[in-house]
Amino acid sequence: MKKKENPVLYSDFPDPDIIRVEDTYYMASTTMHFMPGCDILRSYDLMNWEFVTHACEMLEDISEHRLEGGKHIYGQGMWAPSLRYHEGIFYICFTANDTQKTYLLTAHDPAGPWKVDHIEGFYHDSSLFFDEDGKVYIVYGNTELYLTQLRTDLKGPLKGGLHRRLVRDEGELHLGYEGSHLYKKDGRYYLFTCHIPAWGNERKTEDCFIADSLEGEFQGKCIIDDDMGYHNLGVAQGGMVDTPEGDWYLFMFQDRGAVGRVPVVMPIHFDDAGYPVIDGEGKVPIHVSIPGSRPGHGYLPLYGGDDFLYQADKEGKVHLKPFWQFNHNPIDSLWSVTERQGAFRVYTGELCDRLPFAHNVLTQRSYGPECAAWVTVDGRGLKDGDYAGICAWIGCYGAIALTRDAGDYYLVMFARPAADETVQADQGFLELPVEYERILLNASSVTLKVSLNFRDKKDMADFFYEDNGSWKALGIRHRLYFKLDHFTGCRFGLFTYATRQFGGCADFMKFRYQVGEENG
């Protein structure tokens, strides 16, 4: 049985919610503004994971979700899903802060199709709970956590049903309690909640409250206060799951700077009072070893290269590899992987003067502690003022791009610098970027590369172009910060946008992805 290091997924899969159905574990994770969204992953050992599907193609077909008229949903969209399985049906519940709606998705197969509906009301960081007596509830809130009984169709609160506050953070508040997860074990109710106690203390902890009934008093304590020696960034927000053999594990995430929020897993036992306790010394283990139900299973990658060789299905729809997501709802008339075999082609359909408003930015998560990606860009279809390249996609993004001006081609490196690492929900990423270097290029195509180093929270991006078989640096080493403006970890992004006239295009070919030591 092989050991694996925590974090078991060194990539941005925040707010994980885990269930087990027979011998298979499923996880839902936050995807915010990226579409298709609401990732569903599968595992047979809680350590190795692969994509099952994206549960929703889009949340809403409105201007904000299409990046129209200067509107956007960066840092908003789909938050903190609750994944449950009950009597043959899979359920996903989550809210979107921009629409102020609570979405309810259902399917008989986790691979879909998923039906999208709504629950009346807005339930922040919610958790669905199906009790053994057939009643269904939703737990939610920030600082004050509430329980509300739902109708049996889950479309809204049950008139006259149970509604009560379960716990309230009485301390000096920052975020207080949030990220609720409710379970039942051995006849008792377990409420897990993330806790950030006060301003100036960004170290998250995890609390667990226990009650003998949903009408009774929930008594709790802190069960995780550990940063794994990583910059006072705590492990929290998730829940527990059991194995087919009856062993129990906690599955949470840890903030790790610009790479994002990364999942960790911990074996637990229960003390005499019933509280979960991490095995060993009560700290998050560096290594874990969990028996799998299918030890010979080969997991499909959560990241990777792409030669963009696709065919449309019978309905004429192309399905990209599941590790790709667009920055907002894609404009399908402006991209193709079938017009030119072996190329992701992106057309410009309107003018914009900065990267965040570019349509059809094709993104893929980064992976820690170091990774790199490179791609060949054919710019013969570009018009003057167009930009096409690869970026470190985050609020304080950095990019290397091919551009055209007066018929000549240039390479440019530009970035949106951040003043510091203060985690704030400002709109600074909408400011115009700084161009750090520009060189004349005697060709219309070039291979461009971004290298990312998250080791020990360095959070740096470097930018290169290929010249006679070797990599040459361009511009600066750019500092990356995780902020609330995007509220997601850094990704690689392939982009094209027009600043003067639309109708041009660029082709991206031979995308390659490497995890490990930087090179260049």
C-alpha cells in the first residue's frame, strides 16, 4: 500500500464535500466563475482522484456571466457545494453570491445528466442533510449557523417545520463560523464548521459540535488547529467520511497562497465524548496511506497537455478534456477545435483593453509545488492591436503574448502588479496592466511558456519564449497573490483579445504541461 503526501491534491479544489457510495468516493468542489462548473471527482482510496464531470454547463445566461458591457462575476458564481446521495439520487446544493440564488442539482448518475433547479431562499455555505425519518434539512450561515427543515421536494422551507439557530460565534469576529457540514453517526448529529476567530488572525481552524437530537443543544470544540508548518495557514472546512471497512477520515483544505486551496486527508478516531480526533499526535499527517477498494485502477489526470484533436459528437457538440474550463460562460461562436485540426482557435468578437475581459480564456489549474506549461501560438490571423498568448491566470495576472502592430509581430510580457498579499476583494485586477518588455519577432508564430513556483509560498511566475531550441526569459519575475478578487488559485490561461478591431483570430497548438522542477 503506497503512501502519499498531504496535500493529496496540490491544486485548487476548495470547499471539498465528500460522500461514499458503496466502494466509491465522490467529491464536489467550488469552481466560482469558471465554466463548465461544479466539478465532480471520484476516488477509490481518498488519495488519488479523477474527474467524473462538471455538473453544470453554466449557471445563468446573463450579461455578467458572459463578460458583456464591463460586467463580470470574478470571485462570485458557484460557492461551497454540498454533495449528498439519498435513495438512488445524487444531490448538489450551492449558492451564488452574484445571483443570490440557491441552486439544487439532481442526477441518478454522478456522470450526469444533472437537472438544475432552485431552493427558495439563500443559504450561505450550506449543507443538505437527509435524516433517517425521511425529513430533510439544510444547515447554513456565517457566524450564526442555522438549521431549516425543507419540504420533501427540497424546493423551499417546510411551513411549520423546524427552524433554529444551532450555534453562534460569541468571540471577536472576523468570519466566525462558516462552511457547515452536518452528519449523523451512531444516533448523534455532528456539525463541522470552519472558524476564523478574529481580524489579524488568518489561521483557520475546524470546530465540531455534537447533539443527541436536532432540537437539542450542540456542544463543540476545536478539533483541528494545525498549519502543517506552512505560514500559519490552517487546515479547515470539510467533513468526514467512512470507508467500507468502517474507518473514518476527515477531508479538509488548506490555503497555500497563490496555488489556491488544496485538499488534505486525515485518519481519525472518536474519543470518549464522541469528538473526532486525528490519529497519532492529533496533527495533520504529512504522509497518509489508505487502502483502496480498487488498487489496480488507473486514474485519469487532473491536468495535462493537449494536441487539440477533437471530433464533434452526434449533436455537433465538442467535449474538451475535463481539466479545461473557460474564464466565464464561453461564447461558442468565437472558438473552435475542429476548424483546424490540432489547434484551439479563438476569434475576437468585441474590443477590450485588458485580459480579464477577454472572452474564451481557456484555463487549467496549476499544480504545486512547481509546474510549467507551454504552447505554440500561430498569429497569422491576428489583426493590428490583437494579443494572443499564455498567462498566469489570477487577479494579479502575468502574461507573455504575441501581438501585431503596423503589420509587424512583437513579443510582450505584461502583468497586473499587486501591492501586497493583503487578501481583499478589490477590483484592482480591472486596472490596465504594466508592459515590462517588448521585442520585435521576425515570425508570425512562436512557442511561449509560463513557469510557476509555489514552493514555500514563493508564488512566482516566469515567462519565456523558444528561440532556436532554447528558452529565453522575457520581462520580469512576477509575484502572485491569492486575493478575494478572483478567490481562486492561479491557473494557466490561453487567451486572445482585440484592442483596435475585432474579427482576428489565433491558433494554439501543442499545449504541454509539466509538474516538477522549474526549467528555462
